[in-house]
Amino acid sequence: MTDKVAVALLFGGRSSEHSISCATAAGVLEAIDRERYDVIPIGITHEGAFTLQPDDAARFALNAEHLPEVEDNGSRVLWPDSVATRELTVVDREGVRTSLGEVDIVFPILHGPWGEDGTLQGLLELVGLPYVGSGVLASALGMDKHFTKTVLEQAGIPVAPWRTVSAFEWRTQPDKIRESVRALGLPAFVKPARAGSSVGVTKVKDWSELDAAMETALAEDDRVLIESMVTGREVEIAVLGGRPGEPARASVAGEIVISGRDFYDFAAKYLDAPGIDLVCPADLMDGQLADMRDLAVRGFDAIGAEGLARVDFFLTDDGFVINEINTMPGFTPISMFPRCWQESGLSYPELIDELIQVALARAAA
């Protein structure tokens, strides 16, 4: 018997952000309080198999020369067969079935489709397991940039002008699309509607580059956003959901200072590519930080988010514009979300503990 909380840590997944999820798992495995928590590391392969993985942070550490991934070791983790139990079991490659014990909470640290978009959350709802983070609807909204913008705009929160184009529209009437998006002006950003970590994103400086940018984005999703570029400082803030009856709260802000790249892309975010400086806390006036925090929490509440989110802004001459809300943001120890909270007085291990405890409190309410 143990008084520790059993945490099923889910990572990897089918999306193009598989390796970043593994790197996040490495950070959590390294930092989680082992006096309070027993961890069951469940890695999802590129093909979607749920496997029992070694409890070894170093195995999944981010390395630019060899990105971490979940290897299929032949094991298969099985979810409870009814909501009457929270027991997980594993079948090894020889077919031997073993109990992993009952799980108190699931911590899904997956990014992108099939993990951050409500699909995994729906699975956990079906089997009756509580989990960290947003529910099905908020996860789906946060993942889909078109619907995030639609909801925020309806809530009176400023967003950048955009046009959403489906693969069918692009295939059947490309000339009409090319003509209509010119109203957005240049430069413009072309990005998948449902992807993260800047995967599939292109900065278009001339309309002759649009076709290639569309193909890059459509390789990640069947709907694409074309957005006007917003001129302003790129600032981000981290939000933590409250326990039942408590409001969400926002951290200090961080800033992305771009000096030698077109934008904050995958290589700059995770592979330490040059041309980007992350400044935290950002140099903001008190009034600006208060406004940013208010907008971040309003956006968090507008999509019905829970647990955590990173809200990305542009600070323009006219004020703040929300760019995106990430319901499962990058969570490696050097990512902006934990860094913002560290600068706000909450260490990485304390942040992990807070997320788990808030999720447990909400499940018990």
C-alpha cells in the first residue's frame, strides 16, 4: 500500500510534435516530487500504440542531433474496461498481462492533433479517468486557430485579421483564393489551422510564395489560416486554472525578441537555433502587464479552458492582440510557460505539483 498519488504520464503521440512531447516528459520525470507521486510513464508511438516506457528522464531528453521518440517495445497499456475501476494493465510482448494498479490522475503532455485537440480527452472521459488540463471542448477550440479566433472575437478580444481556406477550396478554386487573400496585405503568415510548435508555418513576403506555403501547411492539416502580419512585440503569458470556485491567474510576461530569423520557428523554440532571445520577465509597464493578464484570463475563460494555457500576444501601438491560446503549451524546463511561472515565484517541480493538485480538486468537486 502507498499513500502516494498514482500519475499516468502520457507522452509522444501521432502528431509531428511527438519529439517535443517526449522532451516535456523528460522534464516532468526529472522534476516531479517522488515523495508524493508514483509515475506510470505511458508512451504513445508514432502509430498510436500505448506502451509502457522506462521511468528514465535521460532517455527522452531533447537532443538536436537525435530527437527523442517513443520506441515500440511490444508492450500495450490497456485502459479500464468500465468506469467502475481505474485500474490500468499492461500486456508484454509475450502476452503476459500485469496490473499497473489504480490511477488517480492522468497527466497528458501531448502536443498537436490526437493529444491536445480533445480526442485524447474524450478517451479519458469515456473511461472515467480524471486528467490534467482542459476538457474536450476547450482542447478542440484551442487547437483550432480558426475557432479560437472566432470565439475570442465574439468575446470582444482583439485578434489578427485572417482567412481560413480548406484543402477542397484550394484544390478547386485556387485563383479565387489567391485573389481574395490579397486584401490581408503583406507580409502574411500561412499556417495549419490545427498544429503547434510553428510546424507548417511560413512567412509569405511576396504572393508568388503563397502556393508553396499552402502546400507546406496543408501537409499538416486540411484547413489553413492566412493571417495578416501584426506589427508589434511578441509577448506571452502563462495562465493557471484555479480550484473549484477560484479564478484563473496569470504569470508575469515573457517576450520573444527576434533578431536574425523571420519568425519564432520550430528550430528556434526547441533546437536553440540563433536569432531569437527569450526575455522573461518582459519589460512592460505595470498598466500593460495588468491589461495583458486580464486579457489572458478572459481568453482562457472564453474558450472554457482548465488547468493551464499559454496565451500569445502581439503588443501593438494600439494595444494587445491575441495570437493563439495553447491549452498544452511547451512544457520543457526551458519553455516559456514554466519560465514565466518560475519568474512569478513558482518553481518547475511546484508547477507540476500545482497542476496535478488542481486537477484532483476539480475531479473531486
